[in-house]
Amino acid sequence: MGRRGHLPLPCNAFFTSWGAFVVSDIATAVEFYIKKLGFQLAFTWGEPPTFAGANLGKVQMFLAKGTPTPSPDTGAVYFLVGDADQLYEIHRANAVEIAQAIDDRPYGIRPHSYIPGFADFTAQ
């Protein structure tokens, strides 16, 4: 038994995790993720939509209607990608507003961030 009588979870209890951005307008956010970032729409929920899922390869993330509170200092979702430089150029070509330019960081990764949502895309 774990602390306070709780059973410990087996190491295979978790299969995946989803990142979610809180956005003020689901339709606008879905359009941004599809047209600017290259995601595919997985689903929307509600009429009008208040929740959506978007896929990029094997990665799925959620968009939830609410009041966003982004921080320019840190990402809300981090994506590990094979070629961050190539993705950065695609984002620039698609007129994505870049919050933080791509650069080598002292902690050994090469991320960039975009607005809205402040997601970091980091090379392996």
C-alpha cells in the first residue's frame, strides 16, 4: 500500500496525455491550427463549438473555450519535433506570429514559440 492507505498505481496506468489551450473563439483557433500550423481537425463538440481536438501526426491537442491567460515567458504545451528549424520556417511562411524566435538554449534544446497559445516546438 502507498501513503495513507492508497494503492500505488501500476507503471502502465497511463497511456498518453493531451495538452489543451483555453481560447476565446473555437472557430478562429481551429482555423489557425489547421491553416497556419498544419493540424487536422479531429472533432468539435457543442453548437456552437466549445471544445475541439486537432491532430498533427500522432499528436492530438485540445482547444477549450474560455478566457486565455498566456504567458510570454513560458509555453503552455511543448511539442518535440524532428526538425525545429524546418517547422520554424514553415510557421514563418504561413505568417504565424512568432513570440520567441528559434535559438539554442543553455539547457540543450532549440525551441521557438508562437502566438496564440505560446506553444514551444523543440528539436530532438
